[in-house]
Amino acid sequence: MRAGRLVNDGHQPSDQVVERRRQWQALKPTLFTAGNKLVCHREWGRFAMYQRALATPAFEAFIRDPDSFFYQGRMLKDGDSTTVMAITLDGQTYVVKRYNLRNVWYGIRRLFRPTRAWRCWSSAHMLQTFGVATPAPVLMLERRWGPLRRQAYYMTALVEGPDVLQFVGDEPINSARWQQTLARFRDLLQTMREHHVVHGDMKATNFVVTDDALVVLDLDATREVRNRRAFRHYFNRDIRRWLANWRHRPDLLPVLQDNSPDR
């Protein structure tokens, strides 16, 4: 199935899809306010949201000085735009992604826009509501100067497992686990299509294979696209990016194309 044939919006959504959409619309306004499940920490220099079940002195300390925890953590990625660390709070290991301000002009452009941590926090809750596996969102933190946004942090649960690129390299093609993972990816694409969700960066390394699920990482560009024509464009671009992962494995391309969601 070629990328251009993957989207079909002519069918009626199922009852489950309708119910999940309703749940998401109800949840969305609560994600940045205090409630039964979430703590909202708001002051002049910072804004944070995190799970109330994790409201401990350690989390308050992280909010006050997140970078001090980086020196105690394990580096997972050190890039110009992002730094990713594994840190331990209250005996539990989490993954923290820090969004760096690469230069002054980049920082100025970001002052008035929702940070990528803000968007990841929202997108992770959205995906979970739609039944997509993604690392549990734990905390989002924005350093601010009043209403102006600066550096930001996004914390999730740690998910152990190989990414899809490693998995395909190690797992025999057509093994039971390989077929299970392929089916899970097909289900993911179907869910994205039903809910008009695009990922925005379908690198194979952004998907982790566990015993229970195919886990979606890196939600910086993940979003709903309600306009059908725009969604079709971005969704098919996601598919093309996904297939580009396997240019070095031409034997896989026919299988991956045939296992994309049908009409």
C-alpha cells in the first residue's frame, strides 16, 4: 500500500473512537490547571504541572533547580537543541528532556509560544486517551519571566526496550514477535488516522518495542490536524518518513507497505 493511498476519511467513526474523542475534549482543558490528579505550580519565575501522586519534596526540589539534578543523572543525549538525561527521584528513574535555547534570537522567538515541553505534555495525554502507548507524562516545567517562556523541561517514566531499528536488526523476520510488532504498528497508524493525529518525526528510533506495546517517543511535533486535506498531507509525510528508515533494507519495504492501514 503506497503512502498516497493510506488516508480515507469517508467511513463513520466507531463508537470507541467517538467516546475517546469525547474523553479527550473533556480532559484537554484540565491539563494545565490544578485538579485531583495534577498539581499546578505557578510563580513569576516558573510554571510546572506534575502528577499529584508524585508531589514530594524531591519533585519540589527539581522544580526549583532542575539543572542540579542533571549533574547527578545519566546522559542519554547531548544535542544543541535538547539534552536528555535519566535521573532518579524518590528511588524511581525518570527521563528528562531539557529544551535548550540555542542562541539569543531563538530564545526571543520562543518567548511567546508554548514550549515543546508544553506540547509534549498535552500530546502524551492525548495519545494515552486514544489508546496509544507512550511514556507516562510525569512533569512539565517552564522557566519564565512573568508570562514569557524560556527554557523548558519534560519528564516521563523510563521505558526499557530496543528501539524499532535495533529490534528489526536483531529479530528474525516473520518471527512471532516480529509479526506482533508489525501488527501493533498497523494499529498505531490506524488510530492516528481515526483521530487525525500526526507524529511529525517517524524515525525508527522514536519507537520502542516492549513485551506489552509499541511505545511512541519524541512528541515534540505530535498534534491533531482537524482539517482533512492538511491531515492527509502530514499523515502521508509521516508514512514516507517511516518507510525511509528502511532504505538499507529493501526486503522489508513491501511488507511494511502492505501492512499499512487499508481503506
